Amino acid sequence: MAKKQKSFADKASGRGTDAVMVKYVKSVKSEKTGFWRFNEQMVKLRDGEDLNAALKRLDEANNLVDIDLSAFEATTNTDDTSSANTEESKETIVVSDLEGEEE
């Protein structure tokens, strides 16, 4: 016997009844034209979360994306090469020890 399938309305209504979605419209002045542009975004509020808290959370997430990590990458690359040189020297020491044991 075939299983009864749920309609889309049944699926949509049964999921996340305590979640609230808010449409957030942000106005930004265009750098090229000088006119106002509007960016729309749907924001999901967590259990009883205030709208200002949700916007602050989104702003913090956007700030993390904008962080310039080029200074850290340069130091990481130099650290990687120095550790690679150390590993190569360790390998040569191990090889010379093995050759000494075989003789």
C-alpha cells in the first residue's frame, strides 16, 4: 500500500513554529552614482531574540568576513618554511643514524 504524502503546505506549517522571519531592508548610498540603494535580507530570529540583537549578530558575522588576514598569512608562510627546513634537517640526521647502525 502506498504511503500518504504530505502536501507542501503541511510540510511548511509543521516546521519551526516558534521561529520568526523578518525582512530587513538596509539603505546604502551608492559610491558610483550617489543614489540610494536598498539591500533586502531575510533575518531569522532565534527563540525570543530581539530584532536589534539579531541585527548585531549579523553585523558581527559580516565584520568577521571583512577582516584582512594578509599580515598573518605572511608570517605563517615564513613559519612554515622554517619548520620545513627543521624537518629536513631532522630527516638527514635520522638517515645518518640509520646508515651508522647498518655499518
